[in-house]
Amino acid sequence: MAGSISLLRNFATVGGATMASRVLGFVRDVMIAAFAGAGPVADAFFVAFRLPNLFRRLFAEGAFNSAFVPLFARALEEEGDAGARRFAGEIMAALLWTLLALTAIAFVAMQGLVFLLAPGFTEDPSKFDLAVLLSRITFPYLLCMSLVAFLSGILNTYRRFAAAAFAPVVLNLVMISVLAGIWYAGLEPGTTLGVVLAGGVAVAGFAQLALLVVAVRRMGFSVPFRRPRLTAGVRRLCKLGVPGVIAGGITQINIVVGTVIASAQAGAVSYLYYADRIYQLPLGVVGIAIGVVLLPDLSRSLRAGEDGQANGTLNRAMEFALALTLPATIALIAVPEPIVSVLYQRGEFGAEAASATTAALIAFALGLPAFVLNKVFSPGFFAREDTVTPMWFAGIGMAVNVIGALALAPLLGHVGIALATSLAGWVNAGLLGAALWRRGHFRMDHGARRRLPLLALASLAMGGGLLLGDWLLAPLLGAPSVLVRFAALGLLVLAGMVLFAGFVQLTGAVDLKGYVARARAARARRRTAPPPQAPEDPLG
């Protein structure tokens, strides 16, 4: 029980920090929607913000962490702190010089990069030039966030999750401060507003890096500065990381394809961005928490030869993920219109933009469980130092996404792009889960087989309650007062949470009272209890 409670406590730490970040992110996006709307400045800024994020996810969070964390965990287990410091220093040198070279190349080739990402902007030269300018301003964010990913891998391997989890909060606090300054100065949508927003992104990157540097130093871990060398550790990281880069590249191609197609439709880039931000809330809170905590935990279990514990951990992670994701999916499908209108519809963001964003949100929500399951299943490969298999599956998913987007966009516009993304997510999740099953690395245990159908039933029942609540609260959700509308939306969300908690307790999907009692007992004996051989069932 102690191991299971510890796992869920780490999920809660990362998930809570991500929730705080996402809530602040909503505040940020509400302000951007009000000040920039869904016009050319917003389109240019979102492309500029997406470009460094694309490379960050390609080289840092995805490929780098999937290769670095298992190798760093091995160095720590086999050689202790001294070996871990040596390995970290070697990787730091190679990573830093690679990032500096990439940033320099990007500055020179920025027009070509923006053209690849948003060729439709060339029909409006002023929007294209603005996107190039803003992209040059935001691109140092890649350098900072890649180093943040490196330092986060170190902290997470030592099971220090808080600082890395709260780093994104810094981005949103900085951006909210910048937007407050824009409001105070009364800037209208234009070049100056876009430049100020892009500058805020760059400043936020350096602020997050400073936070992680301090956290690593406070932990007592120092990364030695070395000149870059092709050591055995760097070669091993490259061997594992190259398939991860390819897999990450395939995933990012999906995003690029969507942006390329959307750039031909006025406002479509912004509609997809705003919808993406809403469904990313549950995905971030659940998926990121699981991805961050699960990989180092599985890596250590497998290094110790505890295969049973690793399988139990995957089952508990899957249950935790779907217990929070299924009700979120049903809620986003049942009542998307009040969510979008209350959050965004004001100022430059009108009823037409709200309707277009709502349609995209429903399409993204259909794939939400698959996106989270990808976060659950992928560490099962990465912890075994297998980055090749996820690469091939990501390639198949890319093909599904590209073909689907090209086929559906002419018929459904930006909604077709979102539907193709969801379909690709389900294909990828199915392939990952099936491969783990065939190799004997994952077996759904009795608890998971019993609880998952009950969680789905409770989610559907909650969805019915939300539809009724939406009908009852309609006058308040459409009230002229922003405060009244937010209060009504908050009441609707609270009602959904209470209904779901009641239904899972009623169906027996989760014994909430029993779990709270066991959590308290485990906390009382945490310091004296021996480590378990396999995780127990924390939800049953």
C-alpha cells in the first residue's frame, strides 16, 4: 500500500501543479482572446509560439526525456551520485551546444520555417512578416525549455517532482503580467501588441530555467560543465534518442499538417488553438502527471527485477488516468458551448469564433482518452530502453492523421483537422497497448477489468446530469455579467464533480471512503513500512 499511495501522491503533486498552470493558462488565453481575438495578430502569435514549442517537444520533452531518464536512472543505481553527475555533465555539454547551433540556424532560416508551418500566411504579406518577427523573438524559449527538460529529468529521477511541475506556472504568471500591462497601456491589436506578447514568452523561458537551476542546486546536485565529447553515454543517448526524435518528429508533423491546412482558412489556427487549450486541461493534469511520474518509477522497478510491480503500476496508472479522463470527455461533449462562450466570448472574440471553437472542441474531446492512454503506455517501452517501437507506431498514426486531415478538411474545415487528430490518437494508443500485451509487459488485472466499465457508466450518468444542469442554468450562463457567467459555469463544473463522485461510489467503481481511510493509515506508517513487492489496489 505504501508504494501505491506514494505513486498516487506523486501523481497528485504533478497533477495539482499542472492544474494550477492550466487554470492560469486559461486566464492568459481569456485575456489574449479579449485583446487579440482570432485575427491576424493572434494567428501570427500562435504560430510564433508553436514553432519553438514544436522543436522543444521534438528534441526535449519527448525524445530527450524518453532516452535520458532511463539512462540517468541506470547511472544513479549502478554508479551512485558521482556516476550520475558525470553522466549529466556529458549530456549537458552535448545538449547545450546542439541547442545553440539550432537556435542560430533558426534565426537565419526563420522565413522558411514559418512558410513550412503556415504557408497560407503568404497570401497576407503583413501577417507573414509579423509571424517571422515574432518567431525570432520567441525562439530562445526553445533553448530555455530544453534545459528545463534536462533538469526536470534529474529532479524526477530523484523523485523531486514539485519544482519541475510548477515551472509552467511561471510562464503563465509572466504572460498574465504582460497582458495586464497591455491592458493598462491600452494597446490595440497590431504589431506592437504581438511583439510584447512574444517578448513575454522569451522572458518566461529564462524565468523557468532559473527556477529549475535553483531547485537542482538546493537538492545538492551539481552538473559539471564540460566541453562536448562523444562519450559512451552520449552515444547511448543518441542511439536511444534518435528513434525518439523521429517519433517526436512524426507527432509534430501531425501538428504541422493541421496548422498548414488551417492557415488557409481565416481564423482557423486560432479556433484550433483555443479548443486545444480547453481539452489540454484534463490531458495536462492527468496525462502529464502520469508521464512524468510513471517513467522513472517503472525504470527503477524494472532495474530491480520487479516485473510484477511494474505491471501493477501500469494498471493503477491506467485506472487513475481514465477515472479522471472519461468524465472530462463526456463533459466536453455534453456541454461544450457554455464552456467556450463563458471562457472566451467577449471583446474581439465574438459569437462566430465561439461557435467555430466549440465544434473543434467536440472533435478533440473524442480523442482525449486515447491521448491519455498514450501517456500511460509509452513509458512501458521507454523504461525498457525501447524507443524504436513507439517510433513505428507514431509513423502509422501520422499517416492516419495526414490522410484524415486532407480528406476531412475540405468537407468540415478546421473541425476535420481536429477529428483526424483524435482518430490518429486512438490508432496510436491501440497499437501501443496491443504491443505491450503481446510481449507480456502488460496484463489488465482483475481490478482494472471490473472498474473501467463502471467508470464509463458513472461518466455517462454524470453527462446526463450536466445536460440537465445546462438547461437549468442557461439564463445565468448567458447573462450580461461576466462574473455571473463564470459563477454559473463554476456551479455547473462543481455539480458534475459531485455527480461523478456520487455515481462512482454508488456503482462501486471506486471506494472513496475506503481509499481515504487507507491513505491516512499509510501516511501514519510510511516511515516504518517495508517496501512492497507489488502495488496493491488503491482504488478498490
